[in-house]
Amino acid sequence: MTIADQVTGSTISGTAEVKPAEAKPRAAAPAITLPAVGERELRLDLFRGLALWLIFIDHLPTSLLTWFTIRNYGFSDATEIFIFISGYTAAFVYGRAMLEGGFVIATARILRRVWQIYVAHVFLFTIFLAEISYVATRFENPLYTEEMGIMDFLKQPDVTIVQALLLRFRPVNMDVLPLYIVLMLALPLILWSMKWKPDVTLGLSVVLYAVTWEYDLYFSAYPNGFWAFNPLAWQLLFVFGAWCALGGARRMSRILASPVTMWISIAYLVAAFYVTLTWYVPQLSQFMPKRIEQWMYPIDKTDLDVLRFTHFLALAALTVRFLPRDWPGLKSRWLRPLILCGQHSLEIFCLGVFLAFAGHFILAEVSGGAAMHALISLSGILIMWGVAWVISWYKRVADKSGAKTKNAVGNADLAGGG
């Protein structure tokens, strides 16, 4: 019986429970499976690092490099990748903790992680605010404060700072961490439910998603409006990631390996690509049936439109089919920068937000040419890689806390930190 089976309370169909000494290795399933203790799933690190790079590029003004991000070729973007992997890795790390230490211990560890993310968010908010305010004052350009959404803070700093601590006030580009905090707060209940009935838990998540759409439920923001990423809708992707980590992906292995699934996924991705082309080439929209357009638009990102969710599913299905876990390229030095960034996602995400505004400022004040756009984008990516390398080096060499602590931190890194 595997860790995933113990958490979900079931064994893989057609297998018998055996003692560890009698267990025999089985062929790897095409879907992501639960890693062994101390073993990293490099595909998760790779795609989380890719998501961080794409988020950084998408936060910059539109340039030639922006056309290499996935949001221009379909309905979903890097946010879906980040949230799914966050749910998967968090369930793996803390699901194991719940199995071995119980609900209370696992909850305590999760709350410690939530506190770390919250402190990082507050720290990022403070630095980001100072960065924008300094630039706006130094260059006498108040448009920066309006464009980055901090005008209300400058008008009522006493009220706004409290709202920021309550996660209700956020400058532009600072919406992902509050979403992640709320989802992690719900993780103890999600894991406890999945320990007994994983499929029912996923079903309840679908019901909450449907109710959110039907009754227009949302989290309000300050001074008005709502959260850019509605946790009541985006929880579906997070819970789905957790469900996959705790045995769901393995149970879906036959479906994912089916040629029918592959061709349906390809057809959907091609159709989504054609739709996105109509946004940039309006002449193509005449070939789109009006009824489909009326049904499809708007494709809502705030509430995780079903078209975005299914687009991510199609991408994920093809990824696990054509990118096996033992792919030699995962050990390539060319992919090492992406993997390093993915292994330290919290720090690199915060750095990416800071660098995105710095790049935006340089492009606005110095030059907005294609060459400068490319230089800013590549420089930001290199800085993110360099910082990830320094963090990795520090944990590997400078940390003298011993082998046991090192292993524990390595596992926690799967969830983005200790």
C-alpha cells in the first residue's frame, strides 16, 4: 500500500497489499504519481519555474517576448499552472504529515506555512509600495501610483494599511499570494476530507464552484470591487491538484493514456488557439458562429471560467503523456534555471513582482523599443535564476543544521518552503 493509498484509504485496483520486503517495482504510470520520501518530482519544479517566468513576462508591458507566453495561444495562462502545482505539492507534503502525525500536527504545520506566506506578502507589499512611491515622487509622475493601484493608500494610509493586512487591498500584480493564503488555510479540511472520501471531496469542490457561478459569490476588495482571483472558484483547481497527488492521477492513468483523450485534447487546444487568433485578427471572427460567441464570452478569469479550466486540463493531459517522469532532459543543465526557480517559488515570485515594476519604470522613462523590452525581460529572468541559485547554494552548503533537517526542508520545498 502506497502513501497515496493510505491517505485516500484505498489501494490501486487489481493489486494486493504486500509487505515492503515483498513489494516489486511497477511500471510508471503516464500521470504524475506520488514521489517517494526525499525524491523530488522535477516536472513539478520545471513547470512551476516556467509559470514564474511567464508571470513575470506577462506583468511587463507588451513586447515581442510577451508573444511567447501561453496566454496568447489559448484560454488559460501561467496562473492555472501555478495554482494546480501548489495544490499538488501541498497535498503531497502535508498529506504525508497528516498520515504520520495526525490532523492536529498537520494543521499546525500548514498554519506555520500560511504564516510564512502571509509575512512574505506583507513584506512584498511594503517594499512594492515604497518602490512605487519613490519612483512617482522622484520623477514627479503621479500616474505610477494610479496605474499600480496605490492611490487610495496615499489618500488614506491609516485605513488602507489595515485593509492590506486583511488582504482586501492589494496593488496591481499582487493578487496571487492572497489567493494562495486562503487556499492553504482551507487545506487541513481538504486533506482531512480526502483521507476518507477523496472523490466526494472533489465533488464538493465542483459543487462549490457551480454555486459560486450560479449565485455570483465573491470576496469583496477595498475600496470597492472584488478579488481578482475569486478563491471560491479557484479552489477547484487547487483541490483537483491535491486530488491528483493523493491517488487521483494514478487512478486516471488509463484515461490519460487513451488515444481518444489525446485527440480530444489536441482538438480542444487547436479550437482555443483559433479563438485567440480572432482577438488579434478580427477578420477571422466572421467564421465563428454567433451562438458560440454569445455562449463563450466573456471568458472570465476572476471566477476561473470553465473554458480556462478545461484548456488547462488539455495541456496537462498532453504533458503527462509526452513528458515522462524519467525524461533525461529534466537533468539537463539547460533546464536547471527553470527547476531552481520552481524549487524556491515563494521567494522568486516576490522577486518577480518587484522586478516587473522596475522593468515597467525603465521602459516608461528610458526607452520602449523592442531591444530594450527584450533586454529587460532577459535581465529579469537572469536575476531570478541568480537569486534561486544563491538560495539553493545556501540551503545546500551554508546550512549546518544536519542531514535530518536538510531532508525535512527538502520535502517542504515541494510545497514552496519549509
